[in-house]
Amino acid sequence: MKRRTLIHSVAIGTGSAVALAACNATTPTRSSESPSSPSVASANSELPPIEWQMATSWPVSLDTIFGGAQVFSDRVAALTGGKFKITPRAAGELAPGLEVLNVVSQGAVPCGHTASYYYVGKSPIMGFGSSLPFGLIAEQQNAWLYEGGGLKQLQELYASKFNLIQFPAGNTGAQMGGWFRKEISTINDLKGLKMRIPGLGGQVMGKLGVTVQTLPGGEIFQALQTGAIDAAEWVGPYDDEKLGLQRVAQFYYYPGWWEPGTTLEVQINLDEWKKLPIEYQEVVKTATYESNMTMLARYNNLNNEALQRLVDGGTQLRPYSDEILAAAETASFELYDEFATKDADFKTIFEGWQKFRDRVYTWNNINEGNFTRYVYSKVDS
């Protein structure tokens, strides 16, 4: 098969995922007025100036994922006439990339931009805020959060467990399945491999015999280059290319079954949130919503061209075998059953999430699924 034909046949893109249902309390509607219009400026004239620093889990070089924090911050400033300023900082400046929740929870930094599944060691419920293996694609994840009650449940638990309030503020779409230094065809090929993979996906890989490590994005290249790890996943072609992972691993697998629609989030210390004027709180809700939409659109726009460059440069694109996918799916739901037995909060969320998953799978399969199966079968035919 020609490379370009191969690329088109597996190209990542869920264009319909940018169409989100309107939500109620957690997602305000956009004003028709320009942020710089006189009425907006007048409305902000009595509000206090506030400046915050934001810790993030990302290097600045990853302009799309760090860009989620930047889009949010820029919109907050624009919608408040520059009175509420938030400055995002790269991982390591205010806190290590995997410690954002901790410093925000403690109040050392007022807010952060991170992925909740980095913190599943604190509670397995943190997987729901980002993505569960064999879970929801981006469109479905947004529907569950905004309209299916997911965000409300998570906000209640974040408040009680971590003194935080959080809002979706970016989605990567379906991620890729990682870079490997050798081909992976069977379950036996996974056993003993050292792989960088966080969250519940990492715990599933652990069940399949992988030695799991969690590293921030800026450390992945060196770990692969030195042989400290044998495989790693990050996001997808655009970001992975920027990290140079194609220079230290040859085989690029898909799909990223552990991250079918990964949400990133803005986390705000609850005490700081309560101090904000209600107008600023509403601005935060709007700005996070815009960030969530913008990041997904950008990844869908950029990933296919980046994937083409990688394959043209010698990257070997490979699908996970049905054997591996089936074993991973079984291990995932065994893990969820284990969590539900031990953790009442996880059980409560999981039961509702699973019902929503079943419903949305049925609907999407009937309508959108049939459409995409037909049109994708025609690509380069």
C-alpha cells in the first residue's frame, strides 16, 4: 500500500467532535458583544484587578497542548478588559509537570492546567476527568461532562477531596498508541517492556505485563534515547514530532485505546475561586469552554499532515493486533470492577458513566457510525 493511501486510511480526525451540545450552569453562552465594546468595558469598570500565575504540565514548545492554557488565559484577559490576568508557566517553572494538582490544592499556586489522570494514584475517579481506556471519544466525553452530569459529579468530588474546582479546557481527540523500539504483535511481546504511559492506561498495561513509568513530556525523548524505557506514548503526530520521538523509536502504533478522547482541565484552588467576583467566575467558565473547543479543532487540523511527514521520514505505522486490543479491553473492565468494589465514589460515577457510554455508543453507531464507515471506505479507493 502506498504511504499516502495508508495515511488517509488511518488518519486521526473526528471533525464532528467539535460540535458540542450547549450546556447549562457550567457552560455560559457567548455574548454577541465584542470584548472591547464600550458596554463590556463599562461592565468591568468596577471590578478589581487580579493577577494569577498558572502552573502547567507542559513544555512551551508544545504549542497546541500548552496552547490550551494560553488560549484560556488570553480569553480571560480579553473578556475582562485586561483586569483579570493569568500567566501560564511551563512545567518545572512553578511546579514539576506531574505536581500541578498538588500545588494548586495546597494554595501555593492559584490555578493550573493539567490532565487529571496523572493523579489516579490519589483516587481512581481522576481517570474520568481525562479519559478511560475503551471509553468515550472527544464528542462523547464532552457530552457526558456537559450534559450527562459528569462535570457536576467530578466538581463535587474535587471540592471535597482536593479543595479544587475544575473545568474542561482542552481535548486532544483520539490519541495514538505509542512509540516502540521493536514490533509488538502479541501479548507476549509486551511482557517485560518498560513503557512511559500514565493513568489507568498504565495500570491496564501493567496487567498485560508491561513495566510502567510515568514521565512528563519533556523527559520522554531522553528516556527512549538512553534505553531507560522501551516504549512511550504522548499525544499524537503533531506533538510527538515536536518531541522528536520518531528519532529514537521506529514503530508507531494505533489506536490509543486508553485515550480515545482525552480532556485536559483548568484546576483552581477552591478558596481562590470563592474570592473571585461572580463576573470573573462566569468569564472562567466561558474561557475554559473556548479552550476546550479550540484545542480539539487544532489537533484535528494538524495531526494528519504531521503523520504524513513522520511516515515519509521512515516511521513504521502499525495497528495493534486484535489479540492485544481484546486483552486490553478485558483487563480494563476487570480493573473498573476492582475499583468499584473498593471505592464507593468510583462505583457511583462508573455506573452512570457506563450507562451513558452504552446509550451514546448505540446512537452514534446507528447514525454517525454508519455514515463514517461508508465515507471512510471510499478514501483513496
